[in-house]
Amino acid sequence: MTEPVVRPEHLDVVIVGAGLSGIGAAYRLQTACRGKTYAIVEARDSLGGTWDLFRYPGIRSDSDMFTLGYPFKPWRAAESIADGPSILRYITETATDYDIDRHIRFRTKVRCADWSSRTARWTLTLEHRDATGGTELSTLTCGFLYACAGYYDYDQPYTPEFSGISTFSGRVVHPQFWPEDIDYAGKRVVVIGSGATAVTLVPAMAEQAESVTMVQRSPTWISPVPGRDKQADKIRELLPPRLAHRVIRIKNILFTIGFYQYCRRRPDSARKLLTGLATRILKDDKAVAEHFTPSYNPWDQRLCAAPDADFFKAMRRGTAEVVTDHIESFVPEGIRLKSGRVLAADIVITATGLQLLAFGGIDLTVDDAAVELSEQFVWQGTMITGVPNFAVCIGYTNASWTLRADLTSRLVCKVLDHMDRKDYAAVVPQPQGALDEHPLLDLASGYIRRSIAEFPRQGARHPWKVRQNYLLDSAMTLRTDLNKTLTPTPRSAVGQPVRIS
């Protein structure tokens, strides 16, 4: 007799990633699609995603927590711009409060996913990592796969080649892998970069370091924002928590969209506003012109936030400095710039950016044929042409990530409900006619330009255009006629999985 072969476990839905998006997706799934079996697979040892991975000094949100937080769980802390540990606690509380945590499978990474049209199922190859670092593979099948792992590479940050770096006598650290044993008190620190991470690191480290110098090749737009929302405080005094959260959320959404539209439509005026705010704090026209007046317009790249103007205040106190120059090479004592100046350093922080990685780096195949993501289009910012029963979570670039992530999860639930009502085994988006190709993300930031060609495209018309406007999306996304742009496979046309005993 032959030994029986055990069939792989089957679930209705698998969510990839237990970060802010994945936990929100699970909430929507178990409340809007009751009865669906699901699991969240998470490659790391704990939930939280970005907010668990990044541990560098000052780590915080660059969106207010009333919009970065979930619409179904009020943000109760005092600060509008919150630090990383507070956000991680909030995500953890959400997972616990709604019994989502029991669905998470930690140290489990999706290596590849193969769709079978014959059975209308995904077969996932999972890599499990034990406490000692050993790994083993297993398989799992599911009817729908939802990637909520964002679009950053958690394993490989972006670090350009620096001449002479091996000669440097100090320590070089990348913020993505912040060491627990680093002591920067009384040390000379140089931060390479001018993005959100650098703008966060500089004032935080300046509180203990002897000096902190940020080296940038060119200026970035930095805007001071209140660390605490006084209007929100008043609203929370007057209204019950859930209603207050909703009102504050609407207020902040309208402000964010309004400011973005102002920057895009009146760039010269926006430039004057931002440089004026910096000048008012620094009281140094020359420094603002040299270090805080970019050549590009506001929101051509993502705007950096400085809560309570902490970045500018550190400069004004003299505990932080910004240098706009190019790096020639590392030298034993620090960094030599193209101008000839040598920045003495004990520690160099390479806040040089992140690498993009499409949807957790899962190798997708459909009927054994590899999916070339760059040849596909995104439907409603959620599903992808040529890939049935697959969705991705992509946040806004000009507003809080969660605003769009939550809409996407609600749309996924609508699609699942649509499939159940129509007795469809699968759906896949299919455009009618040719589509004009545009990059998925429309920012000019370096980290996007380096890798965006590997991502699916967006079109120029609805529902193939990825809008950056929450008001339009919230009004239209869930009213989409799914019959018009989703091509179905009736369940009656699908073979049943082979029974193995």
C-alpha cells in the first residue's frame, strides 16, 4: 500500500504582511466577509511592519495619526504626529482588540505563488524560519491572495558606493538596520541624505551628540507642522471618541488635499510660503536660500514634515548643521567634500533611501508562466491585469498611506462578495481598448525613479488611473460597476481539486 498524501491546507484568503495595512485588511475582511477563512503571513518575528523594523532615533509618522490611524479605531494619544513605538502599540492593540493576532503566522515568507486556472486556486510556497535561523518549505492554497507588504525592500536598503569608505576609522550605520549597541552621546555625527529619515534623525540625535551635520547634494522641501493638533484637542473634549475621531479625520483630510492642490496649482506661491516659514524660524535668509530652497516645486517629491519645527530649531541652537555639497570620498577622520572641506565624524549615518520591491518580492506565475509585472496595468489601484484573484495594497504618496489602504481593503471585500453572489471562481481586470502607459507612482524622488520600471503601470483614465485624491476615491471606488471591468470565471467552469486519500 502507498502512504496517503496530505493535501495542502486551503484558505479563502491569504494576506501578506502584518503591518499597518495587513492588520487593517484583516479587520475589513472579518467584518465585511464574515465566514471567510484567512491567515496573515508575516516574514518577521512580530507584527507592525515598518513600525517594528525601523528603530532609529526619533522614528515617527510624517502623517497625522487621525488619518494614518484606522477609521474604525480612534487615535487617543495627545500627539498628532506620533513616534514609532506609539504607532506600534496602536497596531498591536488593534490586532488584539479585534482578535486578528491569532490569524498571524510569523516567520513565514511567501516565496512564490502559482495560480491554476484549472482549479481557480493559488498555490503558495512558504518559507518558514525557526528561532535558530533554520528554514523549511511548505505549501498552502488559497482562493484569493492580497499583498499588504508595501513596496519597500525590508532586507536591502539603498546604499550608493562611497569611495574610501573602508578607510574610515569610525562607524557607518544605515537607519534601516539600527544597532542596539550604538552610543552617539558626545560623538560627532554626519548624516548623509535629506529625505524624511534624515530630517527625523538630525534633531533627535542632536539632543545627545556633540554635533550632527546633515550632508545633502541638493535641498529638500521641509515644512514645520504642529506636533499636537490643538483643534483636535478641542473636538475631543466636546465629542465622544468615535465621533471626534471621524470629525478630526475629515478636517485633516480636507486640509491635506487642499494644501497639496495649492502646491500643485500655485507652485510659486507655495515656494514663497515654505521658504517664508523656514526664514521665520531660522532668521537667516542666506541659509534658507542655500539649504532649503529646492530647484523642484513642492510635491514634485514628497514633502518632509518637521514636527514643532524641531529640525529648524536644532539648527538655530547650533546643535545641528546642514551642508549642501557632494561627497568626494571617505577619509579616516570623516568625509571629504568636493569643496575640499572635511567633516570630522565618529559615526556616519547613511540615510540614503530605500529600495523599492514590488509587493513583497513574491514570484508570481499564472498557469506556470511567470508574470512580468512591468507589462501589466493596475485596476482601481488594487488588482492587476493578467493576474486573477490577486490584489495589492498601495497607499497615497501625497497623503496618509492608510487612507487609500483602507479603501483598497474595502474594495477587495466588495470583489469577494461580488464573486460569491455571482458564483464566480475567479475575476481578473481586463481593459477595453488600449491604455496609455504611465508610471505607477508619479513622484520624481530618486528611490522611485531607480525601480519604478519593475512595477505595473497605470493608465490615463478611470479605473486604470491611480488617483492621488482621497475625496474622489472615497466617492467613486466602492461604487465601481464590477461587471464592466472584471472578467469572471464561473465556478461551474472550474475543475474541483483532486481528492487525495
